[in-house]
Amino acid sequence: KGNDVEYFVSSSSPSGLYQLDLLSTEKDTHFKVYATTTPESDQPYPELPYDPRIDVTSLGRTTVTLAWKPSPTASLLRQPIQYCIVINKEHNFKSLCAVEAKLSSDDAFMMAPKPGLDFSPFDFAHFGFPADNNSGKERGFLKSSKFGRQTSPKPRVDLHRVCIGNKNIFTVSDLKPDTQYYFDMFAVNTNTNMSTAYVGTFARTKEEAKQKTVELKDGKVTDVFIKRKGAKFLRFAPVSSHQKVTFSVHSCLDAVQIQVRRDGKLLLSQSVEGVRQFQLRGKAKAKYLIRLKGSKKGASMLKILATSRPNKQAFPSLPEDTRIKAFDKLRTCSSVTVAWLGTQERNKFCIYKREVDDNYNEEQKKREQNQCLGPDARKKSEKVLCKYFHSQNIQKAVTTETIRGLQPGKSYLLDVYVIGHGGHSVKYQSKLVKTRKFC
């Protein structure tokens, strides 16, 4: 009696017909039987090593590495052995047969239909009757009618079996963090298809690394660096009672994803390029959690400001189009004329120039597009001028500038910075221009 591999050997057995009766004592079950008249020479089941345990050699958040000693059947008797690992969250298994029973339990042991309900051809197939196609056609309407037997979808068994050949070490991946898993190892003789279970083990994967949360101070700009595909968590807890909260975000390189939750409730989820401002309704004693997710292309840098004071604007506002336009017809050997758009608010604009090689390309320009580096990172010799301008009529908020004193036939990279009241600057898109060679 049991649910393991059981042996019965009779030493003096005259020839004849032997009958084996098996009784299932608890519930429907599977079994395999192997009978032989030469038990001394037969070795249907692989042997276990002197130490039949599975060792957990390393633990990660989503991975567990297992190692075990080889079966003597493989190493000494040169029998074809492969190892199968079974992973589940419930318990260890004593045999591969028990695993197969679990995996196919839903198919093999259908509930018997209740008396009074119509049988469908589906049921007969399960009970070993051939499905008669004609009867299926006649009863087709019963399947969807409310009298017909409703077949429930198969519940997914959270059990994974993977056979890995004759290796003695294996890393299980794609597990969930902070979760207990049970691991069983079976040596399978591929000739006889019989298997022997090692002593199973269990392990709990490591917890998710706790994210360090950065505290944002009201009205103070915070610089944030995010690794490629990484994420950062920030927290903002306004001291005073507030009606509105403003988040100003300046993404310096690629777009970043911002999510804001107030006391656990999601208020905002958006992608941000350049400068963006979000105003959210406040709530007494509320705490805000900001999640910033970086770009897949590379590292992200950004500046963020949170405030409960509505008039505090950290970053200067920008027009929708931040390109610098060059007028080709106004190019000379020593000057170029450019224009750019401004805003309705009065802002300070500074323009800088830098001579670059002729082979300077878009890729290099893109690498230097860190919008958060302000004029203070530039050489004084590169400054052309600074000026204030604005226009209430947004269509007329355009300014032009002629940059003189350039060398003939040379390439220059032009940059325009708009500087806000708080001293923070935002860079327009760089422009590559070339003076005429002959005039």
C-alpha cells in the first residue's frame, strides 16, 4: 500500500497465469506496472546515487540553480538516462507518474454527468465510446442551449516539467520573486521509459530589491539619472494644505514615462519629451509617489520640480516647435541668418556658436543633445549674444538674428537657450550651418 514505487518479488513461482488486483483507496489515480521473470538481470528503474538529494546552489529573484549527482545507471552501466525537473508551488512529488496524473487529471477524470442532463458526444468520447458524427449533428443545438451540459474550461495546472538530457546542473528561470517553489528531479531510462525520483527540495526566491525613494522638496528642482530600461521612484509630501500640485518635468535626452499616484491611486501616466507641466487636484495630507521609467535606447536624464504653490514656475515655457531655421539665401562667407520661435511670456534667449569639422554628422549632434546642459557649460568665446523678447500674439513671437565674424566655407553648430526666472535653461534643437566658400 502506498503512492510510491512498490516491489513484490516471489522467489519460487511456478509457471501459470498470475493476476494482479489494484485498488484505488483515495481517489482516481494512474499507475504503471512492470512485470518480469528475470528480476536479477533486469534494471528497468534507474539507480540513485549514494546521495540522492538535489542541491540548491544559487538563489536569485527569478532564478534557482539546482545540482545533483548522476545516476550510476548512466555513469557505470552506460544506460541512456535523461533527467527531468518538475517545478510547482504546492508540494514535492514522489514519482513522475504522479506528475503525469496531475498534469492530465482534468482530461482523464471528467466528472460523471448528473442524471437528467443530456449526454453530449464529448462525454461519450471520454468514457471510451466512439463519437458518432451523426448523433453530434442531431444534438448540436443542445450544446449551447441551457439544457445542454456546459463544459467548463480546463483549469490551468501550475506545474512545469522540463527534461534536460544528461546534464547535472540546471538553472530554472522566469520564476516570481519572493515565492516558494518545490523542485523534483527524476532520472528516466529512455529505453524502458521508467523513472526514479531523487529526494525533492524546495526554495524561496529572493524578494524584489526595494527601490530607494527620493524625497522631493516643495519648489526645488531635483536632477534624476535613470539607467537604460531602469526606473526611479520619487515621493512628494506637501507640508501645507494645498488645492493643486504642479509637477514640472524636463527630460534632457530621450522621452521618459511618468506615473503619479496619490495615496496609491493612479492620477497620471504619460510619456514626456522636452519640458512638460502637469497640474493635479490636491487633497489634504496627501502623499504623491512618482515613478519615472527610462528609455530603452539609453540612459535618461531629467529635472523635476514639484510644488503646491501655483505661481512657482521652474522651467521656462517653450514653443511647440523648438527648431532653429537658417535662411539659405542670406548666407555669406562670414555670416549666417537664423530665426526661432518664442513665447507669450518675456524670456531671455542666448545664442551660442561652435565651429565643427566638415564630417560632423547628425549622429554626433544627437549625442550632444542633452537639453539640460545650460550656457554655463559653454566657453565664453562661443557666446554670440543674449536678448529678451516675447509677443502677446503667438504668431508674431519670432525673432531673427545674423551671426557675423565667421570663416568662409566652415561648418558651425548653433544653439539657442531660453532662460527662465529661476535661472533654469532649456536648449532648442541644435542647428548645423555652413558659410559660403566664395563670395
